[in-house]
Amino acid sequence: MSLIEKIRRRDASLAVIGLGYVGLPLLVEFARAGFRTVGIDIDADKVRRVNAGESYVGDVPAAVLGEAVASGRLRATTDFSVLAQADTVNICVPTPLRKTRDPDISYIVACVEEIAKYLHDPQLVILESTTYPGTTEEVIQPMLEAGGYRTGENFFLAFSPERVDPGNAKFNTKNIPKVVGGITPACTEVAAALYASTLAEVVSVSSARVAETVKLLENTFRSVNIGLVNEIALMCGKMEIDVWEVIAAAATKPFGFMAFYPGPGLGGHCIPIDPFYLSWKAKLAGFEARFIELAGQINGSMPEYVVTKVADTLNSLRKSVNGSRVLVVGVSYKADIDDIRESPALDIIRLLRKHGAEVVFHDRLVDPEHAELEGTRYVDLKPETARACDCAVVVTGHSGVDYQVLLENAPAVVDTRNVYSGVRSPKIVKL
Ligand SMILES: NC(=O)c1ccc[n+]([C@@H]2O[C@H](COP(=O)([O-])OP(=O)(O)OC[C@H]3O[C@@H](n4cnc5c(N)ncnc54)[C@H](O)[C@@H]3O)[C@@H](O)[C@H]2O)c1
């Protein structure tokens, strides 16, 4: 039986490597589609929690994970030798930047070394981690072919970007169209068959290189447009024009305009990082990606702008940053999630503390003991904590939080997310 036939009949055994925000939802979807699945992670605690049906990813309800585990179709392990029995392998490991802003693909390389040990004929390997164009062909293919197997003949290799948006109630792993591009047409065909068995829509493209670039275009589009609107916000600030009102009115145009909103800076695992994967690779081809660099500079300057707003606000109250207590509300990188990776709130807190402020924070979703917030005390959002600060800063506007408490009790509020949209009060300072 061919691998495609095995997939269509749900007889294939599927492995996912890296059980984070991307890998765990994918593993669960494969299991729900009726496959036998195994998740592999080097983090023994995550493996233990998955096997206990305990979800640590907001988009995966514990009941759904628990049901998949109880059905016997989903299990997790730290042992890569299970790959010897897997017909397909999806790689969902991190792809951060080094301090120099160069891509760090060491996690991909580490797990491909393991896959190479257990590669067999036929097997499908798909990279989902966001990376620079050419990674699948230039890095992974030679590693997997070193043992003598040929791509598109003995094994199949493809890239498929993950587009999940944590916390998005409408679009999830299952219903976001899945782009896929293989090293050979046969690779694309087998990879597309796998996704078609489980997900709502598959979009095949001509190569892995195109699929890699699709993801980077999407994230660069966001970074550049956010950079543009942040620059407009800085400009409006100088000219004393309400940027939020400008955007709201511009957004009534039914064509040719897409609303992006200013904010305290970029956060998360994708938008602040991925465009630099593209500009790094472009540089190797002798091309300087100017929009990417410029957007990076503007977006990266926003935390400092927020701190300037706090300083100006305190100044108007005859206070200095040094010695003031600042309450930072919402520290995750965007609303309604618990992820603080690359969150601009961390930069804002660091800068405020550097200037001598005592910083306390509130976030109903983020673990108060989070290591990255060390030294910043957690407080509940109550009238007395709001009254006890000299200024509050809303960095992330989680839905369902009672921000009215700040309006009624804090001496001043710097609002970076327009949570007080439409509210006019001398207490509120907008971005
Ligand atoms: N989080 C998102 O919203 C999102 C969206 C689209 C794309 N992506 C991309 O998907 C990839 C994964 O992101 P994530 O947010 O799921 O990361 P994550 O940190 O949540 O999860 C990655 C997992 O991989 C594990 N891991 C690391 N090295 C490993 C190895 N050698 N072998 C096995 N497991 C290993 C880690 O322990 C962790 O559990 C990244 O390339 C990211 O850019 C993320």
C-alpha cells in the first residue's frame, strides 16, 4: 500500500516533534481525525502533562486532549526511537534569533539529526517551524540524504508554514488554510494528502522555498504595517491629533484600506522575529530589505515612547519616574493569552525600573511567578492597588477585565491599547 493510501485509510502512524503552541494543537487534530499519533518533546514535564491529559496550551481544551489520550490515539514521549514506526513526522520546534539577530536553526538541526537515525522508506518529513527560504532544501535535505536515501523516491520532504494565532476564537489549526510545498512534486502530493485528511483546506505551492517565503511575507506584512501605523501615531502625537479617531474613520473606507493599530511594540514568537529570517537570507543574496529594518527600528522604539508618556504624565502631577510606583496592566504580548515571549511589557518594565520606578503588575492570565518578571511584584486589580500607584499603564487589554477600576481610582492612566476607546478624561493619556 502506498503512503498516500495508508494516510487516506487512517492506517498511517503520525509523529509530531515539539509540543508547544504549534505542535500540540496539530497532534490533537491528527488524533481527532482518527490517526494513531505520538508527540515527541525534549521537555519531560510537557510529555508527562500530555500523557496525563493536562493541557498547557490555551487553544487546546483539557477535555479534548484527555479524550484523545483516553482513546489510545495520542501519547507523548521523550524517546525519538518511536520514529522508527512513524510514517510521517512534523517538526514544530522553536526558531529564535541569536543576539546578533541572525537565525538560530539549531533546534531544527538537533531534531533532524534524530530523524535521520530512524529514517525509513517510505516516510514523510514536514518542517513547520518558521524559517528562512531554503532551509528545507539546503539544510534538511542533505542531512536526510546522507544515509543514501533519495528525496521524492525513498522519503518525502516538504515545508508547511504554521499560521496559528493563539487565542483566536474563530481561526484555529483546523480551519486555517494550510500552505504546503515539497522538494519534489511527489513530496508536495504526499504532504498535501496528509493535511487534507485532517484540515479544512490545503493550498499546494510549487516548492518548499515558496512555502517558506509565504510565511515570511505574511509576517513581514504585519510588521511593516504595524511599523507604519506606529510611525503615524508618533507623528500624530507631535501634532496633537487623536490617531485612534483617524484610524476609526479611515477604516470606514470599504476598499483599499486595512486598519492596523498602534501599540507599545511588537511581541510574541513571530512578528518581531520572522522578518529578520527573511532579511538575513536576502542579505546573503546581496539584497538589503529596507522596509523590514525600518519597521524593526520603529516598532522597537515604542516601549521607550510609552515610558516617555509615563514620565510626562508623572511630570504633570509634579512627580518623577524615580521613586514613583507604576502599575503595569497586562504583560502578555497580546490580549487574551498567557504568553509573554518578547512582550513589549518586559521592555517597558525594565526601562521604568532603570529610571528608578517601583513597578508592580497585574495580568489575570500570566503566572505571577513567571521568571522573566522577577523582581516585579504581582498585585490584584482593585480600587486600593489602583489608588496606591502614581500612574498605571495598560499594555495588554485583556477582554473581560474591569478597567473602570483604573479610571475611577488611579491618579493617571497611560493607555497604549485604546481600552478606553471613546472615553474622554483628563486622567487618560493615549498613545
Ligand atoms: N506560537 C505561535 O503563535 C506560532 C505561530 C506560527 C508559527 N510558529 C512557529 O512555530 C515554531 C514553534 O513555535 P511554538 O510557539 O510552538 O514554540 P514552543 O516553544 O511553544 O514549542 C516548541 C517545543 O519544542 C520543544 N523542543 C525544542 N527542541 C526540541 C528538540 N530538539 N526535539 C524535540 N522537541 C524540542 C520545546 O521543548 C517546546 O515544547 C516556531 O518556528 C514558530 O516561529 C509559532
